[in-house]
Amino acid sequence: MFFKYMRASLLLLFFSVIFFSSCSEYQKVLTGDDIGNKYAMADSLYRKGKYKKALRLMEQIVPAYRGKPQAERLMYLYANTFYELGDNYLAGYQFERFADTYPQSDSVEVAAYRSAKSYAKLSNRYSLDQKETYTALEKLQGYINKYPNSDYREEANASVAELRLKLDRKSYETANQYLRIEDYKVAIEAFENFIVDNPGSKFRSQAFLGRLEAGYRLAINSFPALVKLRLLKAKEYYNSFNKYYKDSEFSPRANEILEDINKRLAAYPTETETETETTP
């Protein structure tokens, strides 16, 4: 029992010595002036996946190595360290900078893709500001155009589709919000703009229904003199919906609206009845 305890204690002491000596060596290099030692240790730490420690050293030596043969590799490692640490803003910026500075590098294609991918990761959820989404789309599309045969093309296209879907949803939800707050005229305009601007959107059928719903509610909440005309307009919206999405999951609601529109219109006299009433 005593020997087991001694053995465990000696092992603990041994690893403690190694740990503290390695820490002291790191601190010595970190606070020293030898950029060669800093480069070598940063490279070693990077290879071991100790990115935070490697980054502290890289930040010290990047300016000193600009224009030197080692600069290309160092700048790539520097950008990729941010990427591995999940700092998407700096990863995107540094990879973009690398691609601009070293356009002939063997790593330029990967750098361009990781730059675009980092910008894509900065994209907010659909309900928030989409400035970063537009930036990411620009970067990804630029990458796809420049490297049409890239191994990352499929991933890049998938990211583009995901970002565009987010923008589609943003536009649709904006229009739908006007419907929820009962601003029916603005809702109709917003849904119409969405339909025109997003011909391939998965939310298009919902936008057609939304326009119908807004037109119908506008009609039944109008002054009596405007009701008939607006019901007829809502019926046009139904016809448009029915033309493209007759068998969609939203048809039951559209048909329910049409049924009520027809009932309300039936209460108005036809043109023949009106002419008969006015004939002396």
C-alpha cells in the first residue's frame, strides 16, 4: 500500500514538473525577443491544437514576418487559428486578406472558402438584421464564380440556399406581420412584392394565401360603399392562388374565404336586377 502511494505521488510530481516547466518555457518565449523561437513554438502549439496559446505568439510576430518567406504560411495559420477558435469575424477577415495578398498560394482556394464560410456563420437569425447575410451571400457567390470546380462547391451552394431561405423568410414574415397588426393595404403590397421578387421561394404559396387573406379582411372591414369592389378584388386574389396552388395544404383556408366572399357578394343585386329596378 505504501509503495503504491509513493508511486502515485512520484508520478504526480513528475507530471507537475513537466507541466510547470512547459509553462515556464512558454512564458519565457512569450516574453522574450527572439521571433524565431516564437514562430517555432507557435507552430508547435498550433499542431497540437493549442490555438489560444499559439495565437498569443502569432499576434506578436505577424508584423515582423511580413515580406519574409515564412509570411505566407504564418498568415494562413494565423487566419486558421481564428477559424478553429470560432472567431468568425476575424477568421473571415484574415482569410480574405490572405487570399488577396497571396493569390498564387496553394492554399488560396481553401482560404477563400473559409473566409466566405466564416461570414456565413455571422448571419443572424431571420428575425434580426440581415446585413451579415447579404455580405455572406456576396462572398459565397464570389467564391462559387471564381472556383466553379471546387471540392467545396456543393457545400457553398448549400450555404447559399440556406441564407437565401433565411432572407425569404424575413421578407415573408415582414409581410405577415402587417397582416397580424391589421394593416391590410400594406400587407397586400408587401405580399405582392414578395411574390414578384421571390418566384422560387418555398414561402410563395403562403404569400399568395396571405395576400388573399389581407384582401378579404380589408373588404369585410371597409366602409359599405367599398365592400363589394374589394370583395371582387379579393376574389381575384383567390383565383391567382387557385391557379398555382389548387392542391396545396393551404387550399382549405382559401376555399373557406372564397365561400364567404361568394355569400357576401350574393347579397348584392346583379346588374340586370339593378336595371329592372330603375326602369320606369
